[in-house]
Amino acid sequence: MKVLFLAALPVLTAAAAPATPAAVVHIKNFAFVPATVTVPAGATVRFVNDDGEAHTVTSDAKTFDSGGLDSGDAWSYRFATPGSYPYFCAVHPYMHGTVVVTK
């Protein structure tokens, strides 16, 4: 007689879908497009590298940094506090953008 034991299987549930970004900034032609976006506090901004070169999204105040984004990579950041958040590309420091966060 064969006895079959079934191990407890984990119950899989659908993971929460990532929040839809309030704004998308594309990195193309060595620029952030659009250069300035305005979002409400708590919103997420998605940065997409459409260039053939690596770039970063680095806060002037060093409060956030995407690390290197290769061509086709994307990175998102949630802006919790109202204010103005200037950023640049650490690889190409002449590239600048700003996220304005409202209440």
C-alpha cells in the first residue's frame, strides 16, 4: 500500500499591482523629457531611459538616486513630501530636471 503525503503548499495570491505613476519622465537625446513635472504628495514618478547610453536620476540633495539605468531600463520614486526636487544625471551632469510636489 502506497501512502501519499502532500506537503502544505503555499497559497499564492496576486501581488498588488504597482501604483500607476502620476507622471512619466523619458530620458532621450541626453535630456529629461519633460524637464519639469508637477505631482501631488504621495505620487510616484517613473523615469524611463529611452537613450542608447546609461543615465542616472540623482537628486541634487542626494535624497534619491536611481543608480545606473541602461537603455530600456526604468525606475520609479514616490515623492511623499511637498516641495521642489531638482535632479540631474550623474553620468552627464549637464542634464537637469525637477519634480514639483504639491499638497
